[in-house]
Amino acid sequence: MSKVLVIGAGGVGSVAVHKMAMNPEIFPEIVLASRTVSKCEAIAESVKARTGREVETHAVDADNVAETVALIEKVRPTVLVNLALPYQDLALMDACLATGTHYLDTANYEPPEEAKFEYSHQWAYQERFEKAGLMAVLGSGFDPGVTSVFATWLKKHHFDRIDYLDILDCNGGDHGHPFATNFNPEINIREVTAPAYHWEDGKWITSPAMSHKVAFDFPEVGEKNMYLMYHEELESLAKHFPEIKRARFWMTFGDAYINHVTVLENVGMTSIEPVEFQGQQIVPLQFLKAVLPNPGDLGARTKGKTCIGDIATGVKDGAEKTLYIYNICDHEECYREVGSQAVSYTTGVPAMIGTALMLQGKWSGAGVFNMEQLDPDPFMEMLNTQGLPWQVHELPGPVGF
Ligand code: NDP
């Protein structure tokens, strides 16, 4: 029997478990464990109310390998789906190796004490997973995840080679708060305050955080300012598409968001260096997270759409062309379906799809895999049937700046 153990009862975990429950033929048994068991129970209740299905729940500290190993031995899942935080990736991969369990996650490892995420930590597990005959799929969210699958599918069906790739992440949603982050504030703020890197002519080009702004007219959303940022899929795309001359990542932010982040950064609230406060060590960014709105509570009040996709320019049979492939997701429709907003939805659905393909044996292999190393076709089919339909249009040329 295919049994799945999901770790992490946040926004993404909730969507993934709801969507697994909606596909009983692929996911006959679902177990959800997280640090706070009451959050697992709340998700299980919602799943029961919406689908009639049972979800088994447990408490686990995923930083503690022995504790996770004990849970895995009790549950005996085929795949462990890591929807906790990037800090838990290595401990959970260790627990999978110790128990002979396949692994999937949505975000690459980041050491808690250093705001620098990169795949090197997880790629270092390649030999151990390969020798154990186990599969680890890294980054099965939207970005990374779907954006890498989009690039792989374009290359497979539409290009002999891709020269220029831009990933555009637009959230046209409005939650009505003066400032809130759409997913875990600690992860989000660490990401946007980091220097921007992009890949060009075989090397990484660095620029200060939020220093490149471009207006783009997004389908069904309208014109938004997007900012050049570093995002983890650029690292694996540069590795697996060695012919790419330039790969960049852009994300939209409103002026109010930028102003808030700038002020918070200037006053030291985004720092991850602990400070002493009233006899206690606190990390400013973690304290900030505690006072900001909980992203999980934004669903009920968020209106508007997300538009995330890739613009690729490349050559097919000697002719150059540019294709834009994207998904549009409506915050309110997501909330109606699974009780979460579109940012959690666009991550939780691909996590479910990647896991489904592993359980069905459509994705298999021994070792550590990024999404672009796997066949994009069954994943693209499931996006269309599981709530994230995509479209492709030809553009006159690459993103021109
Ligand atoms: P949340 O903060 O909402 O949820 C994280 C969950 O993990 C919480 O339930 C938390 O428990 C639990 N958790 C944290 N530490 C531990 C631990 N040591 N042991 C057990 N459980 C733990 O985050 P999101 O749901 O928004 O994001 C989940 C993951 O998805 C993150 O890794 C994020 O980076 C990634 N992501 C990926 C995207 C993509 O497109 N690829 C986009 C968005 C997110 P508690 O409730 O007790 O705090």
C-alpha cells in the first residue's frame, strides 16, 4: 500500500494534505506530523469535513533525527514529504536514509545561523541515496518546482536549446493588511533582503537586494513592478541547462511592501543575529515573525490572482522564438477549495503531484534529483487536472532589459 508521511502543518502542508485526500486512489493512507500536533488535528478536521477522509496525526520534532526515525518506524511510509522549514531538510534526509524511505521537499537547505541557501548541502547526499536505492526529489513546489518543470517541458517539446530564461513570480493578491508576508515571514524576509544573483555567460552576477526594478504587464493581473532576486532554482537550472546564456528570477512587490521591508531592515528587525533583551537572547527576525500576521490566516481575506511562469528564448530548427508559459491562480477560489490562499496552494499542489508520481512509479531512480532531471510530461498533465492549469503563448522577443 502507498502510504505517505507529511511533515509540517503550515500553509503548504495543509494544502498538500487536502489535495492528497482528494486523490484517494493515489493516496490511500495519509499521515501528518508536525511540531504542534494541534495544527495537524485542525488540518485533519478540515480534511474530514471537506472529503470525508481520515488523516492520522502525530507530534514530531523534525530537528531530532532519532525522533523522526521512531515515527517513521511506527508509520512505515513509502515517501516522507518535507513541508516543514528548509532548516529541517538535512535531518529529515538523514531519517529517510536510516529507515529506507523516499524523500521529497519544496525548499533547499539553509543553515539557520547563516542566511545563505544553496543546494550543495543536499547534493552532497547523492551517493548515500544512490547506494541505498532511494529517491530524494528536491524542490517540488511552484518556484522551485513548477518553474523548473516548465523550463524542462519547453526544452523537451519546443526548443533545441534555451538561451535566455526569465522566471516571473507575480502575486497580484491583496490581503488588506498594511504589511504581511504570504508565506513564512522568516523565510520570505531572508530571501528578499539577500543580494540578487543571476546567471550570465557562465558566471553569477551580483547586485544589491531590490536594486533592479522593471514594470511588466502580467496576464489577468495587469502591470506590476517586479524586482530581480536570487532564487534557488537558478542554481540547479544553471547546472542542468549548461547551454543557458542568462537565467534570472523576478518577483513582484508593491511599494508599501518595499517601504516596510526597508524600514524594518534599517532598524535591525530583519537581522538573524541574536540580541540580548531583558535577560533573554532573541533573534530580531524571529520576534518580527511573532508580531506579523500569520500567513495561514490571510486566506480568508486575500483577493486577486497569482501569475507565475517562465519566459524562454531559444532556437528550434535554426529559428529563434520566445515562449511564455504560466499558471494563473485565484486566491479566493483556492480558499473555497481547500481553505488556503494561492501562495500556499501553488506550493502544496506541486508537492502533492511530485509525491503522486513517486508513489505511482512514474518518477523513479536512486539518488538526489532536481525537478529538471525528471520527465516533465506526467507532472504537466497533473497540473492541468489538479488545479494549476497552464498556458503557453509566443512573445515577440525575450524580456527586453
Ligand atoms: P509555515 O511556517 O506555515 O509551516 C511550517 C510548518 O513546519 C509549521 O507547521 C511548523 O510547526 C513546522 N515545523 C517547523 N519546524 C519544525 C520542526 N523542527 N519539527 C516539526 N515541524 C516543524 O511554512 P509554509 O507552509 O509556508 O512553508 C513550508 C515550506 O514550503 C517551507 O520550507 C517553505 O520554504 C516552502 N515553500 C516553498 C515554495 C515553493 O514554491 N517551492 C513557496 C512557499 C514555501 P509550528 O506550527 O509548530 O511552527
